[in-house]
Amino acid sequence: MADLSRLSVNRRRLLAGGAAALAGGAVLNQSGAAHSATVRNGFGVDVEPFYGPHQGGIATAPQSHGLFVAFDLNDGGRPPAGRTERETVAAILRLWTTDAARLTQGAPALADTEPELATRPARLTITVGLGVGLLDRIGATGARPPSARELPLFDVDRLEQRWSGGDLLLQICADDPVTVAHANRVLTKNVRSMAAPRWRQAGFRNARGADAGGTTMRNLMGQVDGTANLAAADFDDLVWMSGPAHPGLVGGTLLVIRRIAMHMDTWDELDRRSKEFTVGRTLDSGAPLTGSREHDEPDFALTHNGIPVIPQNSHVALAHHRGTRERFLRRPYNYDDPADPGQTSNSGLIFATFQRDIDEQFLPVQRRLAQFDALNQWTTAIGSAVFVVPGGVRTPDDYLGQELVG
């Protein structure tokens, strides 16, 4: 027979333990509530303005996460019965404008099925672009700047259709990947009767707060990427379109996206000094080989025993602008996707640039890099696309691209 006194004692201990557990649960709940309050006061509630002369996500300080999604109109561009292709594009842009205006401010989109996911905007920006071929198809050729066309195929390129082209583009950036995913879901499903994703590229930078503001990002090869970027004072001259030469695109710009695969397995075989000669900068500080700090101006004329200190075929020597016009805004993101069979890595760079004239600013630099860059042995462009980015929306009565398709 069981010892009833022992059972009674054990029962009392169990009840006491349960009470302690309940008390502990209360403490945990209080702790959780405090933690939740802390999060509410964190940077998740930070917002970027939506209305203005320019779209967000360009001059905006780069967020930690970026997603680029290209779309093609459904049915090969054949519009639904009773609607022209131009009207279809206008309908998409209206929907995206309405949703973006709400999501970027921390409000759920209309008919948002997961409204709780919209409450942490985390500096969300949504940037919309139109493919250069689409503008021709909808009768807006006159508004397309002459340099807004697909880039030429360079000898070193190995472009894949799964990363190239597109009728429309969404660039979705935020400091929280959940915010990015939710915005992408909302914006994609709300236009699925009219357009479908063609390709999707997700990228990242260092987490917000990991570096001091203004720190140049590093790519996955370890090098600083974007040291010679534009200052805010350069945007009016080198990024934003203005004047009668660009009807319908005032306040807009041109976007080039290049998907650069990095051959990390063979890059790992190089010693550190060889990597620095290839790049033309020290890896630790990002300083040019002729300097001591990242932002020191490279001295390409400096030699040692008759040999240039910065190799003439180094990346920095060829990427450096030849005059003031060969400059553009770099806004890249790293990617690190699952490796293909037979590989140990699948890493690279989503190289996004904004400029007002691709022929004058971007192409001269790209041609030099394609022909001579020592880094080409370890990098390959596998995707390429060009988009026209309209100006911003000034009032709730307007929509993105209205002057192009309205």
C-alpha cells in the first residue's frame, strides 16, 4: 500500500511548485511586457517619408535588407479584354502607390490580411521602376531618355535570363526582413491578375547599428564597396532628372542592376597581399595602396622602382572616375544564396546604381572594368537590367509614373 503521508507531502510540494511556477510565469510575463515596450521604442517604428519630389530608397541612407523584384505583364503583355496595355500599367502603379504610401508609414495596406506585420516599418522604402522595353510598348518612347536602354553584352558577361530584364521593378528596403517580406507579399498579390514576378533578388548589408552611420559597406570578398560614392550635393547634377529634356521624369532617375557572382572558392586561394593588389586597396582599412585612410585620394602616378604602387589593372584604378561625369550613386547589397550542386558557395553582389545618364556616367567605367579589371578572374556578371525610375508622388491624389502612363 502506498505511504499516504508521503503522497500528501509530495502533493503539497507539487502544489507549492505549481504556485512558484505561476509566480515565475508572472515574472516572465512582466519581463516580456517590458521587452515588448523596449521594442516599441526601438528603430522598428522609424519611418521614411513617402511623399516628395523623389522616390524613397535612392537618397535614403541604405537599409540593412533589400529586395529587388522584377515583374512581367501577364499573357506576354497582352492586356485583358477592354483594357490597353498602358491602362494595365497605370492600374498597377495606382495600386502600388496606394499600398506603398500606407506600408512605409507603418499602416496596413488596404485589404491587408496580415495587418500586424505592417506596424514595424523599420525605415521601409518602396521604389518603383519601369522597364525600358515597356515604355516603348505603351507608347511612351518619347519620355524615355536616350541612354535608357539595355546595356550591351560585355565579353566577360555570362548573363542568365532568370536574373535579367523585366517590365516593372520593385525595390523594397527596410531594416527588418519581416517588413520587407510582408511588403513584397502585399504588393505582389495585389497585382497578380495583371503581372507576375520574373526574378527576385534578396540582399543584405550589416545590421543597423553594427557600424557607425556613414560607414562604407563591405562585400563578401571583404573589401569596402562604395568608398567613392556621391555626396548629397551631387544628386541634382548626377542623379535626378530635371528640365524640359525629360518630360514626365522630373525628379526621377535611371537604375542599373547587375548581379555579380563572386567565385569565393578560388578567391580564398589568394594570399592577402595578392588580394590587395587585385583590388588596389588594403583590406583592413580600405585605404588605397598609396594612402593610409579609406578616403585618401589614390595616387595612380606613384611608383616604386618604376612600378606603379597601385596596379594599373586593379579594380580601383579602373573604377575611378575620369572626370566629374563618370560618377554615379552606388547602392549595392550582398547576396548569399544556397549553393548549386558541385559548389560550396553562391555569394555575390546585387550592384545597383542610380544615374541620370547611363551613357555618360556608367558605361565608360563599365567598359574599362570589363576589358581590363584584374578582379574579373573572381567575379562574373550573371544578370543585368535597366529601369526608368519616375519622380516621387507629391500628393495623395497622384500616383507613381502618372505623367508617363496617365
